[in-house]
Amino acid sequence: MGKTVVIVGRPNVGKSTLFNRLVHERLALTHDTPGVTRDWQEGTAELGPLRFRVIDTAGFEEGTGKDLETKMLAQTERVLKEADVALFLMDAREGPTPLDKYFAKWLRKRSTPVLLVANKCEGSGSEQGYYEAFKLGFGEPIAISAEHKEGMADLYAHLLPFIEVEEEAAPEEEGNGLGLAIVGRPNVGKSTLANRLIGEERLLTGPEAGITRDAIPVAWEHEGRRFFLVDTAGYRREARIEAKVEQLSIEATKKAIRRAHLVLLVLDAENLLEKQDLNIAGQAIEEGRALLIVVNKWDRVPNPAAARTKLAERLERSLPQVRGLPWVVLSAKTGENVPQLMPAVLKAYEIWNRRVPTAKLNQWLADAVERHPPPAVRGRPLRLRYLTQIKTRPPTFALFVSRPEKLPEAYIRYLVNSLRETFGLEGTPVRFRLRKGSNPYA
């Protein structure tokens, strides 16, 4: 995967649609609203026999604030420097706009080769705009329709001089490493934390809430171990989500949670564990993901001891289903306590993968029942016969009971809490599956 192709252009010309077409998956958000993409997104592209790395960049947009525009353009320039060729997209139905001409002039000052791509050429209304595109100064445009999969053969022919055909693609390693999803409410510092972890300004940050709109994956290594991090859009209460773009962002965040191994729920130290934070935590637990609470902006807390006590009490009261949930306090902006985060991540991941031997489980079960026997039903005792772990990630157990439908929820909670304490399963989802019958291995 030695070659890199970067897609550039103004907003709403179809860059993310082309990106999704090349990677054969809906990784980037697409919508008619200009400026949906603000961070650059990367993936592995396949176009015929060509295999290459493709990067979807933010469209240079007006009206987002001068500081944000500067950051977005700086990111585009950064990825251009490492690209082998740039695909400069314009909308053939609209023809070259003043912003296209400005961007063309900006690109001509860079050393990266540029291929002009006229997108949205599927109808007769695009012909005039296609011929006007010659004025941009990059030669004959490549006519395509990313949405309708037209012109891909021409795009392949123009990319061929820049990308060698791989005779046989090497099989990819299984998985991308340990997957982390950084989630939380808007403006709690998720992108700042992601940049701090990977050691570079990979993601846009700023005081404006809602800069990140897509779920942005980033691969990096920490102490020789590979990680795959996804920075997500700020998660607002769904009843307040009206714009289609925000709805798409929330769906991308939910997808990131489902795909992650471990979810980092980032809180604002000045507004600890609000209702929406609990909703996000509940989704991660429901999906069976490992969960770690990250309290950001700790440098602003006037009374750290009181804040710690408040957080511990709120977690115990509001998330009893993951008793002992781990948490780390830090400042992503200053770097305070950030080195404590990755050891906590690895520990939570190890617990999520932990397997308990069957012999130890059944010894524990006998002791737990002796300390607190299950209630009798109409004078007949419930018999808990056998316990075994049937899977990890999260730890899941099958309990064989004489009458499983009669075992009270309160008693199941007693067993789960005792199991957590005995085998060090604090903070991870634990699932019990009740089965009827005797010892299946007898």
C-alpha cells in the first residue's frame, strides 16, 4: 500500500461520495449540506487492479470562522505533501465557481501532481460546466459520476501512471489492532485528547462546539502495540437533533461504539456525568463494550478531592450494572496525567478478555450459594447446578438452574456482583445466561 491519493476541492462537490466509492464502504458522511467533512478521512481503495491509500479532505469553506478555515486548509496542505497525486473535484453541473478558481490557483503552487475530476456528469445538464472546467488550467477533466459509478474506467486510466498495479495483494492482518472509540458530549475535548494520544495535530480542534462531524478513524502505535482510534462527533440528546447532518453524525458514533473494543467516555470536569453522559455509557454497556471514563479539563477543577468523591458516588449510583467502573482524570490540553490513560486502557481491555476456569467458577458458586441461598418457590428450593464461562468480550456465563424462570433478578445481581469482586471483573459488562438442566458435562 505504498501510494497515496488525496481528494480535494470545495464543499459539496462529492469528495466523500467518491471516497466511499473507492473504499467500497460508507466510511465518510455524505449529505447535500456543504462542509460535512471537516477532518480528513483515510481508507484503503480498490479501483480495478489498483490498490492505494485514499484520503478525503475537508472542503475549503467560507463562513466557518477564519481560524477554522485556516486549520482546515493547513490540514489539506499537510496531506498533499505526502500524496503521490491529488484528485481535484469540481461540480460539472455548476461549472467552475470563484472558490474552484481560488483553490485551483492554490493547488498550482504545490508540487503534488493534480488530476482534475469533473463530478456529477451523469446528465445532459453537466456538459457546459465540463467544458468550462478547462479554464482551471489542469488540462482535460476526467468526467465521472461518483454517485452513479460512471467514469471509473477513465479515472483508473489516469491514475495508472501514478500507481503501480499489484500482481497479488498481500493479505491484510486480521483486525486493525485494539479499537478505541472516543465518545462524549460536544466540546468536552475528544479531538484534543485524540491528538494528544497519537502525538500530532491529526484532528481539528477549537473552542467551537461541533467541529468534528464524522467518526474519524486513526491508526497509531503505542509501545509497540497497534491501536485503531475513532474520534466521534459530540453526542447530543436525540430529541434535540434536528439537522440531517447531525443525525448522520450520531449514527456514525453509534456504529463506532459497536465496532470498538473499548469506549473512552470523555467527561467535562466542570460538568461531571450529566444525563447524556449516562445515556452514552448505557449504549456502550448494552453493546457489551469495555468502558473507561476519562475526566478531561481536570486542570480547571478548584477542589479535586470533592470532585473525585462526587464522581465516585454518581458512578456507583447511576451505573450499578458495571460496578467498579475505572476512571482517569487528566487534561488533554496540558498533558497532565495523560500517561496514566493507556495503562488504564490496557487493564480494562484485559478484564474484558478475561476467562475464568470452570473449576474455580463452580467452587465460587458453591460458596456463594452457601452464604446466601436462593429463595424457595412454593416450598421447593431452586437448585443452581453448574456455572461455566461460554465467551469473553464481554465475559459471559451460562448458569444451569433447575427452574431458571423462577430465579429472581435481585439474586442474579447478587451473583454478578460477587463474581465481579471475586474474579476482578470490575467495570466491564458481565452477562448471565440462564439454562435449564443439570450439569451438561456430567
